[in-house]
Amino acid sequence: MTQDLHTLVQTFNPNPSKPQLSLPKGATDAHVHVFGPQAVFPFTPERHVTPMDAPKEALFAMHEMMGIERCVIVQSAVHGQDNRVLEDAMLARPGRYLGVALLPTNVSDTELKRLASLGVRGVRFNFMAHLGGNANAIEDIIALTHRLKSVGMHLQVHFQSQLIHELSAHFKKSAVPVVIDHMGRVDAELGPEHADFAQLVELLKSPQFFVKISGIDRVDSRFPFKDSAHPYRAGIALAKLLLQSYPHQCVWGSDWPHPNHTHIPDDGVLVQALNDIAPTTELLQSLLVSTPQSLYGFTA
């Protein structure tokens, strides 16, 4: 249901806890958004909610507290296809903060080249009902991937978990790597045997596919928690399984500032959960440094 667009919604905790886990040099948060400030970067009239400003300065402060040095900013649906807010944030930390844009499938090659030169590394398409679904034909999206290849961009997809079955055959035709958001938005409490998660694993058998093991708080978001001392246990279990099975195809993201959520997560808790998701130095290094460095083209 669309909320009153005049009501500002708080989406992030301005005072997160500090995790005990020390992150490796070059640690990367591969999935965040920036909201506004709305006075400078207006929200799209087609949005379904009006979040409180979550500007780049707040993002930078959170990352500095957590020990995160590099980042991939994903253009938010609240700004639509006006990517100026994304460009502004990337330019504030050139080379260390890259981006994923929202674009129409008929975007010009000239615009793709311009965005690539600024640090955009992919284009995202949403197939989520709460974001209005996707007005683009899947065939047009796959056709676009041939032009994305020429500028070194990948395809990023965000979909309701049950859609993975009908979309998989199309995604396999992509000319570029396909990055799947938030562990395919599966229901973690259904466990790894569920058909949606099994299909995600099937896709990862091809090195063409990557998965963001972000969203432990989304796939396991029944709030209040059954076990407040160990929140997101089911989400952590799936993330750990994916990383151990496909260590070179997983990247991690905080999903700050947590839009369209059941609750406001503590980013310190999400970072500390990496201690359980990636329990060895090698897995943590692969998840936070080497795989995102390779996928997004960060400078070593």
C-alpha cells in the first residue's frame, strides 16, 4: 500500500553500535543507497514512500565508523532514473565509491559511456511489487546487456523470490555478469531446501552469476525477533552457506539506509554478523575485498 507521501519515514539508525569485528583493508560495502537531500535532489513523483534525507555525508560517517573503505552506491527508486544524486556521491569519493544506475532500456550509448567514465559499473532492474514491478520487457533488458558489455557494466536484478523460476532462463542469456540482490529475497525461515533458494544455487553454478549476501535482515525479518540475542539467525545461515559454496561469486552490502523495511536495523549488528557469515580470514577477504575488487574494478 502506498504511504502518505507527505509523511517522512525514518529508515536508518543515526547512532549504530560499533562492531567488535575489525574489517580488512579495502573492505567494500557493495550495496547502499543515498536519499537526497531532497531540497537539492528531488524525489521522483512516482515514488511509493518519502524517506527522510539520508545524504552522502551520513553514509560516509557510517562507513568510517565501521571500517569500510570502498562502496557501491545503488540508485534508489525514490530518485527514479534521475541519477544526479548517485553521480554527486561518487564524485565526492572518486574511485573508492562506484555506482549502479537506474536507466531505461533505450538509454543511449553516449550516456552509458558518460556514466561508465564517472564510475557506474552496472544497471539495476527491479521486479518488486512494492517498487511498482518492472515496466520493461525482459527481452529488452537482455538486449541492453549487449550494449552494457561494450562499456564494462553488468546487469543487477532485484526480484521477488518466486520470480526466480521464470526469470532464470532469461538471465542466462545476458551478455554480461548478472548480480542478484539480497540473496534472491528468499524466505530464510524456509531453509536451503526451498525451491526458490535451490534455484538461486543452480544459477550460481555458472560463473556468470554473482549474489549479494546482503539483506540478512530482509530475508529473516520477522519482527520482533524470536531470539533478540541472535537476530537474523536464519539469514546468517543462508549467507554463510552461499559464501562457503561460492566464495568468488559473493559480495556483501549493508543496504543502508534500509528502505521499505519492517524495522530499522543496527548497522553495527549487520557488520558484526560477518563474523559468523565469513568465519575465516580467507572468506572475509574474498567477500569484502577480492571479489568486489574484481567484479566492480576497484583499484587494487
